[in-house]
Amino acid sequence: MANIGHSREALAAQRYVEATRNVDLAFRAVRGDQEDIPESAEYAAAQSRLDRALDELARAQELFDTAVSVRGTRHF
């Protein structure tokens, strides 16, 4: 049973790390377009990508927090 909890934690941690990387990449894309006109299609797409990445990061963090919390409340 402990392995299942560990696996859930590991999967949640992996999702969080991937979400963090996606936020970093999306943020860099937005910053890279600073010289462009802010209303450009590329900038809008980069901003949208960043918004989605931030939303996924929030969901991943919530999943990780839940996985760690559930694991901490179990008694072995």
C-alpha cells in the first residue's frame, strides 16, 4: 500500500516539475517578444501559452499538495 502512495506522490511531483518548466518556457517566449508590438499575434499566443501554463502549474501544485497531505495522514 505504501508503494501506491509513493507512486502518486512521484507522479504528482513529476507533473509539478513539468508544469514549472512549461511556465519557464512560456515566460521566456513572452519576454522574448518585448521588442514586438504588444498586440501582435505572436505576443498574444505567447501570453495565452503562459496563462495556460500558469493554470496547469496551479493544478499540479494542488495535486501534489493533496498527494503529500494524504500520505501524511496515513498510519502504517
